[in-house]
Amino acid sequence: MSKLTVKDLNVSGKKVLMRVDFNVPIKDGVIGNDNRITAALPTIQYVIENKGRAILFSHLGRIASEDDKKELSLEPVAKRLSELLNQEVKFIPVTRGIELENAVNDLKDGQVLMVQNTRFEDFVDGQATKYESKNNPELGKYWASLGDDIFVNDAFGTAHRAHASNVGIASNVSQTAAGFLMEKEIKFLGEAVENPIRPFVAIIGGAKVSDKIEIVKSLLEKADKVIIGGGMAYTFDVAKGKTIGNSLFEADKLELAKELIEKAGDKLVLPVDTLAASEFNNDADTYIAEDGIKDGYMGLDIGPKSIKLFQDVISTAKTVVWNGPMGVFEMSNFSKGTLAIGEALAKATEENGATTIVGGGDSTAAVQQLGVGDKLSHISTGGGASLEYLEGKELPGIASITDK
Ligand code: AMP
């Protein structure tokens, strides 16, 4: 990799600033799912086993009032981390000041300290200050001053944003390195965008054309096939002259859809049938629509012929990137298309040795529901960040990691 990684740093005896993503679901102080904490363990363990003094920063939720602060303290996360590491994690309930500075200076080799939620800096003295989220230069400089001039960024989920706790710290230290999680994201997503093994198939789904249009455009330039499913496909159907009943439709994206269909030719793969429903309800009356959807019905999933078509295309691939569901996957009767894509990816990995990459909450949930997560090459930890990376944008959090 062209970027420094944590293994390139000499952490022994050093105060190592670390940005992790501990933005876990939390309610009344109870953590719903600690995947993000366990995912960061290898990097933290590497630093402490090599006698570094780990100083952890993370955001949690959004802070727009003093009440939010009561709900969104990182203290329960520090407790959970301490159980997982089987050692004390010193939690500091503030984001700056003498208590934090003293605790940092008291750290011994191999010890771990966690700073309060970085977004507490977004609301200070009754004001929306956004010091963290708008990368206030003083804040980044201050946090950087707490360490020994080295910073490890392992928070891919925020890499598409320039915040004080990633870009701010990085611009005030000599060496910023990727943690193991970040390294894996750069390896898989970066290679898919820059140097994919072909054929390269991209699958984009979800509700809105407007959310995904940039990625579709960019992937049409890079991939060999771009499959489109989900609610966004119906605007393309209208562009092709099909009737879509009450399905999702974005009139202001119609011209663009027409242009893309014309320009992309057979590179663009659209559904050929749809599972149409009488209402937006799991128990609605349904039928398979092939030549347009009749009045009063709406498309809520791809149909069996589309599933077969998409599976066939995926089976030819050596690299597959997938983001977004093929239908209203939250309702069991409309989840078939999405689950079939998850299965096709697992099969392509196992049988053809394809590199398969999944990004986005719904697609990730689908592969987890199927229990095939372990079979895929990479499940990205960042929804927005992975989309922007695949769009080919430079992510500030990654750009600020030191080149080798
Ligand atoms: P996104 O956040 O853009 O990836 O979209 C995800 C959402 O799109 C999910 O909540 C799905 O239920 C929704 N979705 C997918 N297909 C359809 C469809 N055909 N009609 C309505 N909503 C859909």
C-alpha cells in the first residue's frame, strides 16, 4: 500500500493518538451491538502490545444540545472496551483541559485512555460550535499536542469528512498511519476503483436515483457491467417507455436516465421484470409484471427473470462491488431479490475466486441475514465513505494519511 500503516510506526514508549469508529447504537447507556468496538481491537492491541500508550478518540451520534450529551457519553463504550481488552481503559469525560492533559501524561507503556465523544465539541457553552465537525484548526492542533507526533487513523466510516479528530489531528503531526481496518478498506475499495481484476461488475440499488447517480456515472466508466435494481430502477424504466404504476419515480432525473441508457448501451443492466404490489405492505396483493406495471400497483422487488439475469452477470465477474438493496428488503415478501444478490456474491467468491465487496447498511444486513458475510472478500464499514470512495472522490481522511 502507498500509505503508512500502523506497522510502519515506532510506537514503543510513545503517546499514540488514535481515531477509531466507536459510533455504536446505544440506548440508556446500553450498547446494542459492539461490532465496531471488536473491529477496532486488532489495531489497539497492536499498539499496546508494542508498548505504545493509546489515546483513543471517537465520535458517537450527533450533538446539538446539552441533552444530547447526557445520552451520548462514550463511558459505556470505554467499559465495554475494557472488558474486551481485559485491561483498564481510563475514560476521561471531557474533550479538553487539565484533567485530560494530566491523565495523558500519567499513562504508562501499554495503557489505554479514551477521550469523551469528540462531537461534544460541536455544542459548547449553549452554542452550536461544530468545532469537531467543521475541523476547527485550534481543536485539531490541541488534540495533536496531547500525543508524541504520531497518529493512527482507523475510522474509515468518517474518512469522507474533514473533521478535527481525523484531518485536524493529521495535519498537526509528522506521521499519520492507517490502522488495520482502514488499511483493509483502502486495499479492497481502492483496488476495485483503480485496478480491478476484470470482468468488473457493479450492482447499485436503493431508493433514489438522486443519491446514487454520481456513483452510477463513475462506475459506468470503470466497470464492465453496471446492474441497477431497487426503487431507482423505475425512473430508468420510464426512460425506456415502460409504465410503472405507483412505483418510485424521479421526474427530474428522467433526462439523465435516458442519456445514460443511450451512452452505456449493454453495459447497463436493468431489471426485466418486477414484483408489483397493490400497496406498500408486506401482505399486499402481488403479481410479476414483465411489460410495465398496471395502474394501482407499485414495484417493490425485482422479479425472478431479473434475479436470473443478474446472477448470470455476477457469475462472469472477477470483481464485484455491491451497494444498495434490490427492493423493499425490510419486508420479507420483498426481500428475495436482495437476498439472491447476496447469495450470488458468495457463490462468485467461492466458485470463481472473485473479489466481492459489499458496502452500505442494507446490503450488509442482507449478507449477514444470509450468514454469508464470511464468504465475501470485504464488507465495508462505511456507508457514505464507501460510496464516495467508489465514486472516485478523494476522501479527506485517507488523503491525510502520510504517503510511504
Ligand atoms: P438507499 O438508502 O438509497 O440505499 O435505499 C434503501 C431503501 O430503499 C430501503 O429502505 C428499501 O426499502 C428502499 N427501496 C428499495 N427498493 C424499493 C422500491 N422498489 N420501492 C420503494 N423503496 C425501495
